Amino acid sequence: MESERPPLRLLPLGTDPRQQGCAYWVEIGCHRLLLDCGLPAPALFKALPGIPDAVICSHAHFDHVQGLPAFHRRYPQVPLYATPVTAHLAAGLWERGIWPGYDRDIRFPPFRALPLGRAREILPHLMLTFFAAGHLPGAAATLLQNAQTSPAQTCVYTGDCSLASTRFAPGLDLAALRHWQPDVLLMEASLGSTRHPARRHLENRLVERLLSALEAGQTVLFPLPVLGLGQELIFLLKAHHRFTQSPQALSAKASRGDKVWVAPGLAAGCDLYERLLPYLPEAVRNFATYQPLFWEDRLHPQVQPLTEADPLPQGLLLCDADAGPEAWDPIWSRLLAQPQRSCLLVRLPEVELATPFERWPAPLRSRIAVEWITWHSHNDVGHLTQIIHTFRPQHLVLVHADPKQAQDLADLPELCNRYHVHCPQPGHWLELPDGHLQTPVRLAELKAGSPAEIRDPPLRYEGEVEEVWQEQGSPRTLAGVQVRLPPQITQDPRWPAWADTGLVEARWQGSELVLRGLSPRELIRPAEAAPSPAGIVPRPKQPSVSSHHGGKKCQNCRFARQILTSQAQAFRCDQERSPLYRLRVDPQGSCPYHQPQEIRSSG
């Protein structure tokens, strides 16, 4: 028997990492939770509507954890949850003083570390489970289940996630999450509706640009985050064949001191990674058995941490993007000491400088060329929609993005026609009940004593279902089913596109029947492959980690149909059991229903 489920309430305290940081107040059942704590202490305490029952941290980037020490100092009774790797990385950075607003008098808060894939009751009737999210070692997607209702109320928060695997972190574990179909999905949407080339193409283009600058005799400054992307690119440069086999750029100039230098903050992050070796992928562990993970003084390119005793950095200097002016001063002074040296500052769009370039010394700015290079560490629109269609949530909340980018993504027909899509702003309450939407209420209006709820016109329409019987002949037969809805539904601006062809598709989603209007484009699609005689496609075994990153890609699946497009390769999924059925899929994507292409013999 189903019980009435109270709406899940959400108050974003910060949604754009480029502005302040990320933190989300969630009320599920009778519990109040804080998902991430990435705002600076003054902004955090001003935005909090109360004291949460628990804090859950998705990963150790500063825009998600920087407010933790001050929060724990004020509310030491509130438990903090994270994965063991996230707890290790965050505590290690604090111990080394690498933290925005570091205060040596504050003790870093202890975490209650939970392993991946194991459900834990953290509050009465509230279960918490972490799943691998990619993006960074220890990064986790959070599954919350309110067991007080039947069926259980579920909410998934992805944090920063990546469907594609990196060198140090496997991608988002869709196989473990796909069957949950949460009521609410808080989805990271950093790149909005943009598409990007494959990661390998971006890496090769970056390496070529760095080498061309080094060959021209420039000193290259490359700011990177302390954790994550910094270690990824150090490992890339150390192992990339163009760096190891380029005598013009590095090898032939090694005698003059040209190396890959790593700033102290970034070097501290590398040391933390080396302590996490048992948690890193097998390929990385195998590499570390034969040579150091990051540092190298025998082979080319030579990679060394920059110390105060080192001379003016020559070659490539990987800087700490999170450093303040006091950490940049030694580098600035060395560069100013040789005004004849040509310098290039390489910028990535997703990497913000804690010390903006406009605050650098004016004599130095005038002789530094700035070049932006395309890069992404998050999901583009192809991977993002694949994740969303796999979850099939009732409410989709887009967070961790510029408001315009989030809105562009929310306007995509394949999302707004299937889900209740929300792009909340900080300080606005959002109620997420079963089946209908509600207008957010500004937190400032609540404090001013205005009405607590301002509702949109109802988006739920009640109608009637009638069975249509064929009266002619004996016995009479059921001719079909007719659904009658009130005429007010046609006033919705989405109605003309929904009813364009006059044909609909009905599909069961759990215990609910979902109606979807068919577009003209779908009606001219080639006929689908005939189903198996039994009408059932056998479910394959769950892919292992090694096979998931091997040949089990959409482009190698027997159900992938290539479609005409302006891009090099594009496929549509024809596997009826897959959540991606009839959708365009990324060639490098995968799902649990993958079946390899059949081998056809010439005989």
C-alpha cells in the first residue's frame, strides 16, 4: 500500500562554481541535509536556513568543500560524510595549508567515511549510498532514500561527474545506478548544451601548442587546479610520445635547464595522489611499479617540483591556479628579473585563477601573451543526456552551471518534453512533489513575511479513460482505449509541438503510463528491426570495469544504427530494453544491454 509522500524541498545556497561555490540544502522526509559545503564561511552562514542534520561532501575540490572547517567549528555536532579518498584529500590539503582562508588555529573536521556501493542509515529511515562519479579520485554520486514512505522517496545528487574515465578515476557507474529511477536528480550541467571533441583530440592539440611555444624559446605558465586536472596533465606530459620524443623542445635543451616545473601547491596534490596508490586504477598502479608516478630526473621530460633554490623557471611551469598573491610572488620576481624573456600564459576555460590576471604586476602583464585553449573535464551535452535518460527521473534539477548555460540545456526538447526540468537560483526555494511543479519562493521574501507559497497554474490535468467496444458482431470486441483531457491543456505553449502529428506513444514507466507525442521526424524513420520471437531481448551480464573501458562501446554494439549527420560518427540505439532506445547516443558511451556485433562468416 502506497503512503502519501511529502514533497522534497530544495534550497540552493550556491549553484555556480565561478561565482562563490556549490552548496544545496535538501529537505527529504523529516530530515534536513546539506549537500556540499563550497561557499566561503561568511556567505555560507548567511545563506543557511538552519542547522542541518548532516553534511554530505561529493568530492574534494575547493568549490565543494571550502566552507567545511568553519562550519564544523560552529556546528561540531553535525556529522560529515564522504568517501575515504575524499576525506584523505581534503584533510591532506588542510594540513599543508593549501586552502582558501586557511587558519592554523582551526582543526580540520573529521569525516565519517563510507565506502562506495554500501548503503548506510545515517539518520532514522534515511539511507545514504555513494557510487563512483568519475571526475576525481574519491568523487561520489550520492543516493538518498527516505524509507518512511512507500515506495521509498529517492534523490540522486551527481556532484561533479564524468561519464568518460580519466587516468586516475573510472567514469560514472551507470550500471550500478540505472535501476533506481529517482524522484529527483540533481545533475551537474557545467558545459550546458555544448558539444566537445573527444578527450584524446583535445590532449593532442594541447600538447602540440605547448611544444610549439617551447620550441620558440618561450617560458610557458600553465595554471592548473591543485587536485584532479593538474595531476592528469602532469601524467599526460610525462608519458606523451611527443614530449618523450621531441629533441627540439625538451631533450636537446635539458643541459640548459629546460624542464617541466611544478609549483608547490600542485606538487603537494601530487604527493597526496601517491599516498592513494591502492585506490587508483590498475593501469596507474602498474605504471608506478616501474617508475615514479609524477617526478622524473633521469628521463625526458624531466618533471620536478619548483623550490625557492631553483633558478628562473625555464621551459614549462605548471602553476597553482588556487594560489593567492603571496604564492605567486616568487614566480613573478623571477620573471621580472629577466625582462627579455618571452612568456606565454596558457588558460583553460574551466580553470579560474584565484589571483586574477588583472592583479598581476603591470610590467609583467605587458609582456605576457595569454592564449585560451579548448578543454573540458565535465560532461558535454551528449554524455549529459545519456546519463539523464538512463536515470529517467521525475524531476531534473540542473545545477553547477552558469544560469544561461543551464537554461539552454533545459530548453532542449528531449529533456523538457520528458521531465520536469528546473534551473534554480541561489536563495530560491523549490518544492518537488509527485507529478506537478511549483514556483520557487525567494528566501528573502520568506524572511520578510510574504506568503510562503506562490503557485503556478496547475500543470496536472484530470481526465477520464474509456474503453471503446466494437458493438457490431457477436461477441463484441474491445476496439481501443480513449483518454479524455480538459481543453485547458491546449493553452500550454508546448501543446502544438506535442500534438503536431496527432499520434502518441504510450509506455509504462514503473506503475505510471507515460504518453509522448510523436514528431514528424520520427514518423519517417526507417522501420525498426523485428523483435525476437519471444519478444524479449536477453539481458547481458553486467560489464566488468576492464570490459567497460575496452570494446563495450555503443559504436561496437549490434543495436547501434549509424545515422546521417554532419559529424564524423553518430549512432541511434535500437535496443528496446535500453533507456537510450530510439535516442542518439555517443559512440564512446555504453549501457548494461550492450551486445557485441555478430561476426559474419564469408561462407
